[in-house]
Amino acid sequence: MASLERNNRILLDLTRQPCNNLCADCGAPEPDWASYTLGIFVCLNCSGMHRNLPNVSKVKSIRLDLWEDSLVEAMRERGNSAAKAIYEKCVPTFFYRPQQKDCVVLKDQWIRAKYERREFTGENKFPQAYSTDVFESTLWKKGKDNKQFLKRIFLLSRRDFTLRYFIKEDSKGPKAIINMKDMNAVFQPEKIGHAHGLQISYVQDERTRNLFVYHENGQVIVSFFNAIRATRLDYLRKKNPTLRENDLIPQITRHCLKEGYMEKTGPTQREPFKKRWFTLCAMNRKLLYYKSPLDATELGAVFIGNESHRYSASESSSRSSRGARWHCGITLQTPRRQFVFMCEQEQEQREWLEAFRKVISQPMTPEDYANEANLGRGK
């Protein structure tokens, strides 16, 4: 028992060292599991994914399991920094490194790419599919006007910065040609209803258009996602030749700041409140709204500028909510008009107010001013 407690204490002390104090795979704090074959400390969630790689990684709980002296000494000699130098030696700049809150397929494929396929050790002589100039894959895509998913062929080109998709192999031309300029891709498994669900958004005829796709194979959909990131980075490099790489990376793909249902009234505030799905993006400062989460096209958009340009967000009185079913109100003030939204719960109200104020507090860029001038469509 004394040896068990001593070895567990040694391991816990090792997790307090820099780099070991975060999960080697997702960055979660205070990892309390370890892969003794790889010599890394990981969180509970990532340890479960390591269990799916028994030929590569074997894990134990730092607190609960018995650790032999030899295994403890091996962990002492290695650790997260040493493993990173080997398994993340050649990670492409564009490759997405999952964080703690990211979906399972992103973390699972990151772990498999590092330790099972050893894609970043520098051993592979041939480029991965996501690094090639052309990436082609058949994905399941949701229909624009119905819930049915149908197979479509997607062709991504780094040569002309486009994504095309075709209805059939022998189609005369693509159903759509999507430019990288305003394109975004983000995993949305819960919204789409599939563990590998990916949402692709772009601007068409001045409105945001959404595609919802998935592939049964996790490696394929994550490779497609990283191929999009590679193409986006090439586009951004060409568009902004003077910007540093570190300034471009956050622009490749982006998560929305906040999503969810609110009720919304019209411009006179006498119109009936209607339930709408809202998406707020900090990068382009747009609040988009849809009838439902899986709508192909937005109903409208509101630009959210800076506080010095008369933009503000505040809690509103329930007296302004005539006809609304929900009564946790928000007033969004813009130079053009005042918007009134209603949230179902106070927690949602607080989260939306925090998100709005975060955007409003950020300084505007020249591109933001151009977007503000072009976007007068909020209804």
C-alpha cells in the first residue's frame, strides 16, 4: 500500500510540471490519466479514445490504478513535452488542433493521426489527402428544402480556391461553386444529428447560405475539414501578403460566439413575436437569424458595430414584450433601429448579453466598416 501511494504521489507531482499539467491531446487542465506506452498525461475523455488504440496506447488512472516502479520511472523520463517533440513534429500550420470543448470526432481523429497513423513525425514520404491540391469526396448532404440527406460529390481545389459539388458523377457541371472568400466550416454534430456532422457556410447573393454534410468515416470528414482549412489559408495568404501567419490562423475557420433560439419582433415593435434561431459570429460581427437551425438560407442579418458608433445591448423590461411567450428581454440598439429579443430563461439572457457586449467592445477594422455600410437588411 505504501508503494502504491508513493507511486501515485510521484505521478501526481509530475502532472504539476509545465506541459504535463494539461492534457497532451486536448489541453484540458489537471489530467489524471496517463498512457504509459506513450509516456503522456491525458484527461478522462481522451483516455477513453486511447482505449480504442490498444496496439498503440495503454492507459491507467493516476489516482486509482496500481503503478509499478518501472512504469513510474518511464513516465518520469518522458512526459508530454517529449512526446510532442516526436508526435507533433511536423503538424501543418493549417491543421486544426482540437481543444477540450471540441466534438468527439475531431479529438478522436487528432489522437489517431498522431499516435496510430503517425502523420506528423516526419516519417511519411507521401502527402496526406488534406495537403494535396485537389481533394475529392462523396458526402451526405441535407437537401435545401427538406430533411433528407443525399449523396453529393465535393471537389475542393487549392489551385483556384473553390469548393464545387455535383449531384452525380456524370453531371455536366457543378450544382454550386463556392469561393473561399467568405467560407467557413465548423463541426455541428448535435445540430445536424450525426456525430460527423459538418456545417459549411458561405455568402451567396449577399445572404449566408449553409450546407450540412457528413461522412460515415471520421477520418474522411476530418480530412475534408482540414483540406478546407488548407485552402482557406492559401487564399488568406494571397489576399493578405503582409500579414503574419499567426494573424491569419484565427481567420481560417471560426466557431460562432453564441447560437440558440430567441423571440424577435418587427421594426415597429408592434408586430407579433416570432421564434427564430440566431447565430452570432464575432469575426464578422454579424447576428444571423433563421426559422430553424438547419435552414439553408438566413432570413436576415444584423451588423453589430462598436460602442463608440452607438451600438449597445441591455436588459429590457418585460413590458416591451407584448405577445411574446418568453419574458427575459434584450434590447440591441444600432444606429438604424432598435431590436427587441426575448429569451426563455435568464441564463440564456445573460449569455446573449455577454456575447453582444463582447462584440460591441471590440474595435472595428476597415473591413468591418465596409460590411456595416453594405448590411442594411435587418428586419
